[in-house]
Amino acid sequence: MLSQWLHDGTIQCRERAENWQQALHLSAEPLLKAEVITPGYVQAVITQHEKLGPYYVLAPGLAMPHTRPEDGAQGMGLSLLKLEQGVAFGSADFDLVTTIIMLAAPDSHSHINMISALAELFSCDEDLQKLHHANSVEDIKEILSHY
């Protein structure tokens, strides 16, 4: 299921990002290129982060930035950015973030299967640790192939 959304065109491995804002912009690039989201979508995530804090940092080292469909989601999609060096998002419990999975959905219900597959991945500590230590797109695809 996840390989439908996370593949060579939507997974990136980078050494680092300067800050959480740049990490969000980098993670959004594949979705912007595919016109799944607009630039306003990324800005909406940043604005919400500034208002509410890092609401999308879900576990140690893991962020899943997203915002409301009307903020610029034109379709369904996921992108994954894996950083060698973690970035501080301001999450007291879960910084530094090395794995960023950006989620976009054009409505409030069409992404339920996608979320279910991600929840399975996130609940498997062993695979989540493998994901945090993965250094290549191929390694990441192998981990995701089980979901």
C-alpha cells in the first residue's frame, strides 16, 4: 500500500536541513512537483506550527506534517525526507527529527487507508528504528514494502 505513494519519485535522502522550515520545504518538493499540493500548503503547515507548536511530530525522530485540504491539497500524496542529521522542530519529547513524511489529502476521508498503513508502520518499533537508520532510497523502500 505505502509503495503506491512512497517510491523513487517521492522519497529523498539528504544529509541535513538548516532548520525545520527548510526541512518542510524539502519534504514538500516531490508533492509540489507532482502538483499534489500548492506552495500555500507548505506555508499553512509553517503557520500552524508557529501557532500551535510542532503538532505533527509524532514520535522520537518522526514528523508527519499535514494541514487541512483547503490549504492547498489538490490530490492525495505522501513524500518522505530522510535526513542523516536530525533537525530540531521544537518538540520537547521527540526532537531531533530525521524522518519527515508529508501527507496531503484533498478531503477528510479519502486518505483513511493511507493513514492506516502509516499507523501500522509507526506502531512497529523494529521497522521504525530501521527507517530511522536507513541511508538510501532502496533501504527505505524495502522497509515500506511490508505496509
